[in-house]
Amino acid sequence: MYLPFLAAGFVSILSLSGAFALLLRPDLLRKLLLFFVAFSAGAMMGGAFFHLLPEAIALFPVGSLQPFFILSGGFCLFFILERFVFWHHCHNEEGCKVHPLGDMNLVGDGVHNFIDGLLIAAAFGVSTELGIATTIAIISHEIPQEISDFGVLIHSGMSAKKALFFNFVSALTALLGVFIGVLFAEKTEIFQRVLIAFAAGGFLYIAASDLVPELHKEENVQKSTLSFFIFLLGIGVMVATKIWFE
């Protein structure tokens, strides 16, 4: 049962990726973020449709609509979190224009990473394949997200070292999420079922409502075309992962 903790630990380390924003020129960073976001959108959508949703359906009785109700509930809850709890998901090098900054960003990111940990634990509890696919999708989203978080903290007045430290501490809640997820998964199978279907809804929300709209902001036709193919690559990686484990 060490795999989910290893996966969550790696996701937490990615919180330090914000430091790369200091090493790159703003124009290069913008280009890289566009492609990261494109891959992330494809990976999360592919993860939802080719891994999470099929597994969720298989975990419930044949013909049951429960996984679809839970998926819809997950989609709606992610909407509420973002809209009313300031759990931001913007993806640009300057960070989000959300106020209050700093403390609110850290709280929101802590909740975000805690839920990521729960999802990783539930996914590995079903199968190694689902755990790896879920982790890949989360990692692909974490890189642009953590760069954005770093930008928010810097914009709020923190020094670079302090921003990296607090961002990393906030990211460690993913390990707490894994611990609780493993604990509950061992106690009840219902928790696992619900969380997998919930994750499918969350992934679809993030991909469709946060990531794809960011891609539409690019006006350059060549960059937009390339980002679309990278989006397809993200989906392809999820399909390849599915085929590999079958």
C-alpha cells in the first residue's frame, strides 16, 4: 500500500515547480504553460472517460444510474468550490486575480491537494492501473497549477523562498488525503465507489471549465493548432495506459 503515498509524495514535490517561473523568460513561460494546460486538459478528460468512469460503472450494480448521479454531483461540487470558496484554477504566469490573495490561496490549495490525495488513494485501492492513470492526470494539472499558485503568493507580497515553502507545506495535505483515503477504503467499499465516480466528475469539470477555456484564449493559429494536438496527446496517453494494463 506504499504506492499511493509514493504518488502523493511526488505530487507534493511538484509544488516546487513554481521556482522554474523565476528561471524562464515571461514569453517562454507563457508558451510552456499553454502546452502544459493543453496536455493536462487531454489527460484529465481521457482519465475521466477511459479510466474513472468505466471503473465507477463496474463498481456499481449493472444498469445502475448511481455512478452518473455521483459524477454529476462531483462536477457541481467542483463548481461550487471554485465559484464560492475561491478555489482558483487559473493557469497563467501572473497568477489569478482573486482576492484576498496569499492566505486564501494557501487554504484553497490545501483543500485541493487533500482531495487529490483522497482520489489517489481510492484509485490505487481499485487497481494499480487506475492509480497510475489518476496520478498522471493529477500531475499533468499540478505543474501549471503550482506555477500559478507561486505567482499568486509572490503577487500577495511574499518573498520567493517563503512562497515556495508555504506552497510546499500546503501541498503536503495530499499525503494526509492519502492516509484518510486508505483508512476509509479499508473500512468500506462504498467510500471507494463514491470517490471514483466523484473524481470522474471533478476531472471533467477541471478539463472542460478551467483548462479548455484557457486554450481558447490563444489567438495565434499555429500555437492553437499545436495545443490541440498536445490536447490529443494527453488523451492518447490515457488510452495507451488503458491498453498497456489490459
